[in-house]
Amino acid sequence: MTTATFDLSNTSINNNKLSTERLRVVFAGTPEFAAISLEALIRQQDALNIDIVAVYTQPDRKAGRGQKLSASAVKEVALANDIAVEQPVTFKKSSTEGMAARQTLRTYQPDLMIVAAYGLILPIGVLTTPTHGCLNIHASLLPRWRGAAPIHRALLAGDDETGITIMQMDKGLDTGDMLYKVSASIEPDETAASLHDKMAALGATAIATVLKELLHYQAQAVAQDDSQANYAEKLVKTEGEVDWTQPAATIERQIRGLTPWPGAYTFLEGQRVKILAALPINTTQKTDKPAGTVVSVGRKAILVACGQEVEQPNDKAAHDAQLSNTLAITKLQFAGGKPMTAEQLCHGNQLNDGDKFTAELK
């Protein structure tokens, strides 16, 4: 594997240059996660001794019911601050478009590129264009959860902490040396939406911390232990379908980890039902009803039978989970309807004790 390297042998000269000349920074990112960091860096340009000379982001995409072209969150921030925007479709040197994109990048004479959820692969020829290479703001404690969906995968796996890693990018997928890591706890009621916002704010703070002493952090970079790596694969819509034979704790994490997208869902008499929220697992609730059966429709929660946790030797959490195989749902949305709380459903007739949630009818 080819790795981008940067000569830090003459550190005193480089440090002097950094202290007297503003770094020319190119920022590359697309969604709201990246836009938060971009906004923070724009506000701190003088304090950090940087000039953001260009922003790279994905091409405008069709969105919404009208399928109108929509700019990315990063592009909107750049335009609002009169920063040049580039939207290449590729950097591959095998294509005319890719070679043109590389040449355009060189014209900005970047000292550094900062990347956050850009969504476009950067070849080695791009990674080595800036004087100090490319730094990535990654939403996990690497090498855990390399890849596209680290926030969601941490929740789905039941991790109790995650964080931000500022990484010197190389040709691999989130495999570069780590410059700075900061952790954050995952709360019991954390959703992908709330954890996203927490990580976005933390990422903005982390990249600013590194920029204040860039050469120090680059000189102290630590290689990742590949033997400890795992991958956060991109989410697909079908991951939202609930398998009621799974343990209640697994389904509860699924609901939180896939909120707001793609969302957890099930079927009632062939009609899709979105599961918007549930309570943490209560280890005293147990039923002998078949998985997927609505045990009770109450004002505070709708109890649904789930599968049984498989206990591992000396596993107290699994032992406690065996005491419960019910999920307490607090908010649902039927197809074509509005979100409804358990109390609203309790006063209606859309859901009754004994109803059964099932898989999609094929």
C-alpha cells in the first residue's frame, strides 16, 4: 500500500513558516457533519493563522419530491462566505475530468487539505498535492469503525463510547496515522441524530486543536493497529426492518441507531409501520407471547414480544436481559399517517393487544 509521507526533518524552519505565514487551506466535505467544521474554521481563520482558499464538495444532487438540484450543506456555507467552490466528479488520472480536477487543485497552491465526509476517493496524487498533506476528521476512535457509517455502527453495536480521530490521510480507507483523538460517551438514549450533532461539534473543536500546533501533532503521529480495525459499512434501507426474533436490546439499539435514516420499521397486516422511539430495556418485563406480538397497548408504552438474549458464561448483561424479552415502544407512525405517541394509540383503534408485527409479505 502506498502511503503519503511528508518531510518534517527541518521542523524549526517549518514551524517558523507556520508562525509567520497563513496556511492556505482547502476544505473538502459534503454533509452537515462537515459543514459544522467548515463554519467553525471560517470563524477562526485569524486565530488559527489560516486562509480557506477553496471548498470541494460533491456535485449538486436531486432531492425532495420535486427532484430539484440541491446544493450540499458545505457548498451553502462556502457560498455564504464568498469562498470558491469546486465540485469535480472524479480525481482519477485515467480520465480527462480527473486530470483537470487535479490541475485545478494545484492552482490553489494548498498548504493543507482538511477532509470531512467528502464522499469522493482522493488518490495518492491528490493526497500529496498540499505541502502538509490531507487531514481527515473521522467520527470514531480509530481503528474502530473505519468506513462510511461510524456513528450508526457504534450505536448498533452497543458501544458505550466513541469519538473523533484527526488522521493524516493515506491511500487506504481510514488507515492513516492518527494525530489526535478525543472520546465522548454514548448515552443510553442516544440516537444517530443526537450522536451526529455531538460528533460534528467535537470534530470542529478537534481540527482546530490540531491546526494550532500542526507540525507538533504530525511529528507525534501514531500508526493504527490494523489488527484492531473493523469497518462501518454504508447503511442500506433494508437494515431498518425489525426482526422480532432478535433480543429486545438489539432491536432497541436498531431503533436509535437508524434514527432518522433509514429508520426502523415493521409490518402490521401488510402495511408498513415506522418505529420512531422506544424506552430503554426494563429487565423485569417478560412474556411468553410469540415474537412480534403486541402484549399491551398502554398510555406510556406499547409492549411487544421479542426474542431471547443468548446468555454467555459470566455475562451479567446477558443474564439480566434474559429477564426481559419485551420492547416498550413510545412512538409509531402508520403508513400515510402522522407520528403517534403510545397515549394517542391507546385512545384509538389502530393497534390492539394481540396484534402481531411481521416481516414484509413477499
